[in-house]
Amino acid sequence: MTAYLITNVSVLGATPTDLLIREGVVAETGVGLTAPGAVTVDGTGLVALPGLVDLHTHLREPGREDAETVETGSRAAALGGYTAVCAMANTSPVADTAGVVEQVWRLGREAGLVDVQPIGAVTVGLAGERLAELGAMADSAARVRIFSDDGHCVADPRLMRRALEYVKAFDGIVAQHAEEPRLTEGAQMHEGEISTRLGLTGWPAVAEEAIIARDVLLAEHVGSRLHICHVSTAGSVDVLRQAKARGVQVTAEVTPHHLLLTDEKAVTYDPVYKVNPPLRTAADVAALRTALAEGVVDIVATDHAPHAVEDKECEWAYARPGMLGLETALSITLDVLGPRWDLIAERMSRTPARIAGLTEHGHDPAPGAPANLTLVDPAARRVIEPTELASRSRNTPYARMTLPGRIVATFLRGEATVLDGKAVK
Amino acid sequence: MAYPPAAHSPTTRQPSVKVILTSADVQRVVDRIAHQILEKTQGARQTVLLGIPTRGVPLARRLAARISAFEGVDVPVGVLDITLYRDDLRQHGTRAVGPTDVPAGGIDGRRVVLVDDVLFSGRTVRAALDALNDVGRPASVQLAVLVDRGHRELPIRADYVGKNIPTALAESVRVTLAEPDGVDEVRLYGGDR
Amino acid sequence: MIRHLLSCADLDAGTALEILDTAAEMATVAGREVKKLPALRGRTVVNLFYEDSTRTRISFEAAAKRLSADVINFSVKGSSVAKGESLKDTALTLQAMGADAVVVRHPASGAPYQLADWVDGSVVNAGDGTHEHPTQALLDAYTMRSRLGRLAGLSVAVVGDVLHSRVARSNVLLLSTLGAKVTLVGPPPLIPVDIAAALAPGAAVCYDLDSVLPQSDVVMMLRVQRERMNDSYFPSAREYARRYGLDGSRMRRLPEHAIVMHPGPMNRGMEITSEVADSPRSTIVEQVANGVSVRMAVLYLLLGGNNR
């Protein structure tokens, strides 16, 4: 196994030091380390972070391998500084059985670029009618702990209550896609001035907030953990703030795009900006940024959603919702939070690892810690070119934007997955 | 309106300007054409004057006024916009369409005298004949112009000419009239004189 | 002149008036024996219709033919579910055929914007989803101006299903640009709360038709689909007609000179009674005739020169 000596690197913004990585762990830190036979990586000017953990990734395999595969998605993740991603269940077939989650888990192992942790569906076929075999998925080789019907809301309150209760048996957590379906029938974008002008059916903020309010009450009532996917409105932040103040065990994520982009982007009708939940207003963006900094929103999760060209180069109403995120998430978080490296590590690595139960991840580079880490060049600025992304799809909303920060290297259990900004395999 | 549109040819030298007709000349010429029309149309009977925008229109009105002054005959005057019949629409940005105003009695069976300021390539008159064809069926069509500067590209000639001005292609003729421009004058621009 | 006509938001007052003035000249052609002008000879206009709308299609077809353009009608059947060839592939086909203009009617809001990105020719929005229908607004404005002599300062009530109406959106934008005062009237679920902020800050909203009528120079009734009551926008067709339908007694509350408009097709007995639709105040038949003149003007101004 190759050893790596990273020299003169700043761990989470601290005074530069050397890091020796050997046998899958951080073996030693200190100034002026020597290690015969180790590959030296010049860390001058770079910041070392614990490997990022994405709680919300769509890898599309099985079913839509034309849009993304576990391997291409894993490569995109590694290039984005990730060492673990949680793969959403809305594949085809749906990841609602032990068989499918084990297949995804095994494909992730074979790719070997990040740890791919499958998420199991809450209900059979994401249909929202009856529970999938959650225990079987938990007991499988994939050891599923997060369950989500993401893409669909578990709208039936009784079913949601049962799911919250049931997963307590194996310390599971339900990740809710909060969207009251009756309030979003045919919805195309945020309901507001822009949707009125564009004649696109509105997706009202209340459809998200009502479900979050209901579900924090349910979680409080049954004493379960609850995670809220892709929070997008200021009202949702208020509901979460109150729930957390009462001690409800709720965590929440925000996507990079909801921290940066607004519904104004829809005015060209370019479906690259179509996403669910939709891009909201500038006031929502401001509230989400504050909530992320304060910890009312716990983590950044990408909701990386690759789509084939034909599903995006079409009429807005017929386009599929979603945008790429893995390769740009750190840049946008850095842009939003600034170089507050400990906070970034908290929101993008430690907390998501804790929510997902990924004990090998989310550890700061220190002697004895698993060598899951990434090196960032905070001074670099790059122009996003869709064709240069490792994802099999091109639907990035940041095309031709200049973003700060660049991932230089990523290590998974001591093995380099990215070196010199390029994927190793 | 001159056609192609009167434009200064690009030149490094200061373009020369020469007045061809003064205000008094223009009035004399209009009087003469009015007399000629009366002669050639047996006292302007069954005659309609149609001005081609822009400067053909005030010219047609002046001719009608002079005819009325000389013989007490009221000749109907109208406007024939030829924009949509031009053969060079695609060589320019979209041109604004002007009003076409055919006198109440129409033109069927009448003698139509088309009136324009400058006769040059003949293409404006060609377009006017096409436009006329869509408006009705006159008994005959004649053409009156203030200036004929030559260089015809089509087999067209004027029945009434105020003044023949031999020109070079590089030169341009500008007609101004009191109604739209404030002063009656015909000038010759350009060339190397 | 603009290159495409996608939204009334793209028209400043000068351009809008140029279209109306040009339409007035085009209208004289309709009264002539030879209803034809050579201005667009050799140009190809494609009518690309993803929705059945015979009246709009034949209006554009007549307009293009009166200007001597070649017209190709391209009707695409089928719903969004079974959509067959993609819009992009269709656009590439039209491009290869050398279409100088594409007149597009589409059930998806914004589809003409994408088409405009994919073809070199001019794109005319002939109605896209619940977004806009600019030539309808232009012909409505033309009709108002020819009946009432002006647009600036007119009070126009737009009544009905504003939420789902592309006609309403285009009219609010255009009439506001031209200085008219627009009041949107209908049951609250069918009037977006932020419509004034979204479209025209000067527009007003009122839920009481009777209070608006005495101050209105123009009442524009929108088509209201009966099916909306199944989605609880209003309880029943009868209640809708009682509160927001224009009948004879309401019409008599209008000022003497006021006119009644409807973009068609009408639901007689729902938003308008036959007594009103067939009255001398009604401009419904004129609107159809004016549609051809306005569309001639639009096609001429987009295609008449080398506006590339």
C-alpha cells in the first residue's frame, strides 16, 4: 500500500504541518516529517479537510446508466472532495429491497472511489402506500440506515408516523422530501411573481413548510429521529428553529443551489434551472445562508441529480427536475460561508457522517484517524465548463460561472482517488 | 423619393454641392408641368394625381392646386405607398409602411398621373405600377417627375419632366420641398467637380 | 424592430404603435379586390401547432398568404405524454427546410423561447401554455383603438380566469405599456395575488365585477373552462355566471360608449350571454378580422427587411 507524505499543508486553516498517511490511517503529523518510500504531495497553500460526505446523491444506477453510473458518479464525488456519498433510492428498479441496495453497495465497492452508502426507499416502489422491507435493507450487506422516498413525499401522515417509529429498531432515520403533493400538482417553479409572469404553475413554499411542521410534530410525538431533505424556504427555517428549540431530534440539509441561485433564473425557460424543490427568492436564499451558519440547517447536501440531454433540452414543463452538484458543492459552500474551515468541515463532513452513521468518515486528519481527507486550494478560481465535468451528464446550473476553490487531492482510506486535481482511476 | 435612396458616396474629399433648381425655379417648373398635364389630358378630365411618398405627395398636391388655379378644375389627388412592392426590401432593415390613399372615386377607367420627385433607375415607378395594379384598373398611366437624372435600369420614361440633369452615378440628387423640408430646392452632391 | 415576437414585455410603446399603425395599412388591403401584397414573396412561414386552434392558425395563414409568403402548416398531434419527436428535433427540421419564420402554438409555457434558440428564423408566439399570446393582445389593442380612438387613459376590465389565461398576461403587459389602466376581475383563486407586481405595477385587482363596470371603457371577458370548478376554483358554473358573467343587465351598467370584447371561443351562458355577445357593443367579430391585419403587420415587420 502506497504511503503519502503531504508536506506543509494547513489542517482546517491551522499553521502548516506535514501529514503522513500510511496503512489507511493518518500515521503522523508534525513539521519536517520524513518517510522513505512515501509519495510526497506538496501541500503548500492547500487546506486539508476531512473527506466530504454527501447525504443526498442520485447515482441513477440501476436504470438510467445513460445519465450516470455508480462509477461516474463516484468519480465526480471524489473530484468534488467527497469520500462518501449516500445514494438515493429512486432508481429503476427502486432501491426498496435488500437485493437492490446490495447491488448499489457492491458497485460502489468495485468503483472504489468513494464509499457508496445506499439509502433505502421508505415505501414500496416509492408509491407512498405501504412500507418497504426496511429491516431487511438494514440487515443487508449495505447496512442501510437512512430511508427516503426522495423525489416523492411520504405524504400519508399515518404511514410517515409508522416509518418514523419502525426504524428506531435499528437506529434508522427517515429523510423526508417535504412536499405536500396536493399543493404542488403540476408545479413547475417557485410560486411567486416570476411564476405568475412566466405562466408556469407555482410550487408554493407552504407545501414544504406544512409537511416539515407536521413531521417535526410526528417525530416529537413518537420520539424518533427525522431528517429533512433540501430545505428551500425561509418559512421552513423558522419551523426548524422552533422544533430544535423544543428539542426535537430533527436535522436538515440545504443544497448548494438553494444557497446561491434564485427563481429569477427561470426567465429564460432553460430547464437546467428546473429543480425540485424549486429555486426560491433572494429572501429565502438569505435565510438559508443564515440558518446554515447558525446550525439551524445542519448540513450541505448536493441533491446531485444527473439527467440525460434529452430530459433537459426540451420544454420546461416536460424537463426532469434536478441539477449536478458533486463537483461544485465545496466551491459554492466556500463562496457562501467564506474560509471558515471548521464550519465547512462540520457542515459537509462531520455532521453528515454522524447523521448517516458512517463511523469511518467525518474525522479531522489527526494521528490514528482513518485517512479519509481532501486537499483544497482555496486561492484557485475556476470557470465551470459542463463538458469538463466527470459526471456523465451536463446539467450544471453553474456553466461558465467562476467559482472559488479547487480540489487538488482526495484520499479514501489512505489511497489517493484524486491527485493534481485529476481522478486517479 | 429618389431611388435608390440618395446617399453621399463615401469620399475623402469634401463633396461638392451645386444648386440645380432654386425655389423660384421649382415653382416655375411646377407651373409648367401643370400646364402640360392640362394640354395632354384635354383639361385634366377623368384624371387622378397619385403622389409617391415622400416628396411625390406634396408635388401632386401643388400640381392639383396649380391646375385648379389655371383652369378651375379640381383634380382628385391621392397617395400611393409603394413600400410593400419594392424589389429591395431585403437589402435594408424593415421599412415603415405608409398610408395609401386613393381618392373616393377610385381609379378604374381614369387617367392616372403618378408624381415623384426624382426619376433615376425606374425601380420606384415599376413598384408603383405594380401597386396600382392591385388598387384598380386605370384607363392609362402617365408619369410626372421634377427631375430626371438618367441611369435607367428599366424601360421606363416620364411623360412630364421638370428638368433633365445629366449626372454621374457617384453623384446624388437631393430634392427638398417646403412642405416637409422648409425650402424648395434641388441640389447635386458629390462627384469630383 | 425586434427579431422575434415572444412576449408583450418585449414591446416598447414605439414598437407596439408601429405594429398597430402598420396593421391599419394592412387592413386597407382587406377591402380591395386583390387582397394580396408581394412584400414576403419567396419567404417561408411555418405554422407549428402543438394544440388545435383552427382560428389562430387560419388567421396566421391568411396573413402570411396575403403577404405572398409560402405557408407550411405543421400540426403535431399528441399529448405531452406521447410527445414523439422532440421540439429540438422538429426545430432542426424546420431549420433545414429554410423557415424564415415559425409561428408556434404550444401547450408548454416558454416553448417559443427555446425554439428561438434553435432556429435562425423569426419566432412568433401564437400562444404558449398559460404564458402569453402577444398577437391576440395586439389585435385587442387595435380593436380598442379603432372603436374608441385611443388607448392611453382607457379603463379596461379583464374578467375571468386570469390565472390560466395567456390572453390576460399579454393584454396586461401591452395595455399598460400603451397607457391604459387595467383592472383584473374574477374569483380570488383565479387571480394571482402578485399579478400586478409580476406584470404591471399600475394594474389593479378587484373581486367585484359590478363595482368595476360603471368606470370601464372596455370589458374583456376571458374564456372560463367549466372543468375549473372540479378543481375548486369556484363552486359551480351557475355561481360563476351569477357573480362574474356578463349579461344584459350588467352590460347596461357600462358607460354609453363602452365596448365588450372576448378572444373566443366563447362559452355562451357561462362568462357571457348571447344578448351581450350579439349586441352592437360586442367587438367579437371585428376582433377576428383585425387579427389578420395585425398578424400581417407582425410578419411584415419581422420578415420584411434584412433584420438579421
